[in-house]
Amino acid sequence: MKHDKEPLIGMSTTLALALSILSGGASQLQAQASPAAENKAAQATTTGFYCNTRALEPAERASHRQLSEKLMAARKQIVETERGYEFQFGPSDVSLDELARWVKAEAKCCPFFDFHIDLEEKGQLLCLRLTGEPGIKAFIRSEFEIQAK
């Protein structure tokens, strides 16, 4: 059985495009994509990391999209690490359960990520660290809209 793969597009401004690709609407939205979205798609393609477009059922995709939007909006700080990035959250904004649910779904469609969840500072800091193979940092920067230093 052949599994189709598509590059994942930027999570925030082009999240709708990525979710459409996941649901099989890539050909329709490709013509509607902005030049910025197309540039991000080209960048993601050059990294060699691809999302499994069939990993999540439609209801799972919708839930994951909502949770992704919440996490993107709730980031308190982004820390570059040697092998990836750490996203820091206040536990009053994002729960440990929500991070775990996001990781569980994201791991289905993006199994190339290594996920690390930490509860630090006596429970006052919740961290999600994404790492992986060489090249993953560029992919994370593109997908999670992180400015390169």
C-alpha cells in the first residue's frame, strides 16, 4: 500500500493550507496559496521532512489544529537548543495533558520529531522540546515561525 506524503506548511499563517493538504485538498488550495506560503513549502521540501497526510482521521485533525493554534498563541518563550527548539508555556495557559495530547497526534503525522515534555521550576514552567535528525532545526523554524538568529 502506497502512503502519500506532502511537505508540512507553516503552522500559523498557513495552518489552513497544511490542514487542507492533510485532508486531501492540496490541489485546490495550491492555486490559492500566497507566494509566502509557496516559499515556505519550498523550504520545507528542501529539508527532507514530510508529514504523513493520512495519519490522522478528520476529527483528530480538527482537534489537533485547534490545539496547535492554542499552543502557538500561548508560547511564552522559544529557546534554541543544540538539536532543536524548546517552547515554554505557563501551566495556567497550557496543561500538561494538552501538551501530551498534542505530542500524541503530532507523532502520528510527524514521526521524525523527538518530543520532550518537562515540568520545571516547581511546576511553574511547562516545556516542549522538539529535536531530531540533522536538518530538523530549519524545519522547526519554518513550521513554527521562528526567526533565525
